[in-house]
Amino acid sequence: MSDDCLNCGAKITSGGIIKAPNPRKSDADINFVNFIEGMSYPELCDKCGYDKILKARNRVHEAVGDLSDIIKQNIHFFPMFTSGMWGQIGPVKLIGMVTANVTVGTGFFNEFSQGISDIFGTINVDSGMASKVNSGEAAARAIVVNKAISLGANCVLAVDIDYGTTANNAATVNMQGTAAFIENIDNVLEAGSALRAKKLSNSIANMEITRGWLRGELIPTDETCSLRT
């Protein structure tokens, strides 16, 4: 093996008393950079490879962040149904129960009264406990959906939501349901809902693949090409 880097020509050295080392980068790092950047570096050393590796990793982390934002913004499109009887629509695989318990704030009874905007009992959903409960429902839904997805489900059936208070007067949102896989779910959902659910599923799948790149699982997707533009 040459004593010089095949990419930049810098001398490969372990360093000395006054000289900094310049080791070769690992095959895993070289493959990672080539994959993300669409390059074909035969070799990289610390001198020419450090910034390239850092840049590639930062790009992947940014891609993960972007996908995470998309998923958070669209998590409510994951199919969830209060009904639990689906035998008439075709094959349904029941996977297991998924639950979430979220505490949304203290002073439930005092703050709830602040959410009443007039004597007719209209709820002001932008303030007070009403807003906290809505946030709690959204958080509980996200937890349930994440658990369902991790089990390989494409929907949650028999969803039930309960509300309560703790000993210190905090409100709680409790959500539970059955994670399931409906084979022909596109036929069950309204067309627009089916499309949004599919986009969400694709984003979740791309997220898992993109995270895998950081572990050396270099599986190409359309996201790879977008990183190189």
C-alpha cells in the first residue's frame, strides 16, 4: 500500500512529537462519502477526508430532520378508527394493543373555566386547559402512531380516549387502540385520505432508511439523489 493518499497525495503518517498524524480513513467512511456525494474516491485520509465525511454526515442529519418535520406535521393522517369490527372488508391482521398516557398541565378546574368564552359554553380552543387538552390529544396520538408503526401496523382500530386528573390536579389524556394491518386499506379510506396516508408511510419508511445510512446500511432511495443536488 502506498505511503501517500491516493486521493490528495498527502503522506500517510502516524505522526510524531511535533507532527500531526494523517491516517487513512476507514472503508466504511469512504463508502459513506461516495454514497452520499455520488463520488468514487479510491481513498481518503484525514487531511482530505475529514471535512468530506463531516459534510456528508451533516447532510444526512439535515435530511433526517426534514423528514421528521414532515412526519410530525402529517402524523394525524395515519389511519385511526373507533370501530373495531372490520371482518367484512377483507384480511385484517391484529398485531397488539398500543397505549399512551399524557399529562397536559396542572390546575385543571381553574384553567378549564378560563376556556369558556361566553355564557353559552363555547370553548376557546386557543387558550387555557382546552388548548392543553388538544395538545395532549395530539401528543397521545403521536405516541400511539409511533408504537403502531414500530409494530408494522398501517392503522389503529378500536381507538378510545379517556380524560382524567391526577392527585395534584393535573389533567391527563389516555389513548389506546389495537395496532392492525388492513391488506386493502386503500379501498377503505377516502381517496384523499388514502393518498395522504401513503405519503406519510413513505416518509416514515424513508426516515428509517436514512437513519440506516448513518449505521452503514447504504440502501439507495430517491432521497439519496436529492442530497446530491
